Amino acid sequence: GENVEQHPSTLSVQEGDSAVIKCTYSDSASNYFPWYKQELGKGPQLIIDIRSNVGEKKDQRIAVTLNKTAKHFSLHITETQPEDSAVYFCAAITNAGKSTFGDGTTLTVKP
Amino acid sequence: NAGVTQTPKFQVLKTGQSMTLQCAQDMNHEYMSWYRQDPGMGLRLIHYSVGAGITDQGEVPNGYNVSRSTTEDFPLRLLSAAPSQTSVYFCASSYSNMGTGHNSPLHFGNGTRLTVT
């Protein structure tokens, strides 16, 4: 089955710095790669996603890159703010509907 | 627009008891799924459904049953609760995750925190 590895498990940055979270996947059938942000006591919320036919996607301060050959994808957050502090999850989803999540990264942005 | 609604928010069970976690969505989504989230771990897929009348097993299906008689509802049943099933359970739905070559984002509920003693 699919295996998704996410690194680092914790990340602490100063406000204004950039944060990068990386994920690798194993199943070539995965073709959709969303990133979720989870705040305490709430369900995960989608922040950005990328499909296998695209190499990079950007939405304001957030960007995602995908390297299909190497089977890895990354989340980039620029100009971090304290409200970016949360747990971030990557996921790899196949066309058949099976989703596999990474173990999460706890991001702390220090003011 | 309520999105994905999960009930109850909290539940305490004794070992061996059964119960049903409810999940309903009002977005006419075809795809629905159940996950459990344990400390330090990501979300693990329990069961999923690509449409009414169709269900399939995920990564950790043992001890759980599901059914999908309507598009809106996807209940998760614990037949005989065990302490190992203590977790936070999330239900999610999306417009389509299969067959079209066009996966769409998952919308999550706010979870049910289950404790089995």
C-alpha cells in the first residue's frame, strides 16, 4: 500500500521567516496531493493542493511543489505569521479513492 | 450550509459496548470517508465510500462497520468497543475522488473524541 513520510515532525521559526515541510510517497497511482492545516480541536482544513500533471502551485504566501519522478512534494510558507502556527498534514490520494496522510508537522511561529 | 456534521462530539464507552458515530453532509458529495487520529500520528483511513451503496476498507478497518444507504449519511459502527479504539474520529467528504481522474478536496467534520475504558 501507499506510504507517506513527512518531515520534520516539529518546526519552529521566527515570524517573517520561511517554513518548508517535505513529504515523500511510494505509490505511483497517487495523483492528487493536498495539504491540510489543523488547529486545536478542529478538523483539518485544506490550504493548497496539487495534481500530478502540475509541478508547482502558489497561493499568496503558500506554495507547493511536486516532483513526480522522485515522488516527493513540499509545502512552502513565506513571511510566516503567528496565526500560521498549527499542525500541517500532507496526503497522497489515488484515483481509486484511497488516501494516505503523513504523520503531521507541528509548526510554531514565534513573534 | 452546514458542511460535514459529526455527532456526538464526545463519547465514553465501556469495553464491549457498541455505538454508532454519525456523519452527515449537505453538499451532495459522492465520496465519504472515516479516519482515526491518534497522538503523533496522521489520519488513518478506516473505511470509505465512493457513492451510495458502495463501501470499501481502508488501512485500519478491523472492529468497524459502515454502510452508505443515502448520499448524505455515512455512519461508523463500533461493534464491540476496545480500549485500542480510543481516538479522535474524523469524517470527510468530497465531490469526487474516483473514476474521473479528477480528485477533489476533502471537507472534514470537527471530529468525535471517543474514550473506551
